Amino acid sequence: MKKIVLNLQLACNNLNGIPNKSTFTRWIRCIFSSYHRKCIELSIRIVDEMESRSLNMYFLKKKIPLMFYHFHFILLSG
């Protein structure tokens, strides 16, 4: 069984309908079941509309909120 390291950040006031951490972990385990790594590390941040707009303006130069963003992480040696 793979080790799942999940950093779940809930940065919004309304948590209605947002799954709990164990549900996210179960989904992640299913998604990465054929991924050949001993450990999977993932950060998920749930934000409100205001932060979504701010991120969208910063990264995409658009004034509307988006449903999700994804960023690749590369660990640098040294």
C-alpha cells in the first residue's frame, strides 16, 4: 500500500458539501493505484470566490474565478 501524504487546506467559510480528508485520501489512492511510487504527496486547497478571483488575476490575468488550478512541483536537489 502506498503512503499518501495529503495537505488539505480549507480556506473558505462555507464547508457545506466539501468532502473530509479521508474521502480525499481514498480518491487519491484510487487515482494513483497504478502509479509506481512508494509515497504520494499532494496539496489540495479549497478557496472561496474572492481568493479564486485573486489567483486567477495573478496567474491568468482574468477577473473571473475558476473551478480549479493545478501546479506542478519539482523537488530540486541541493
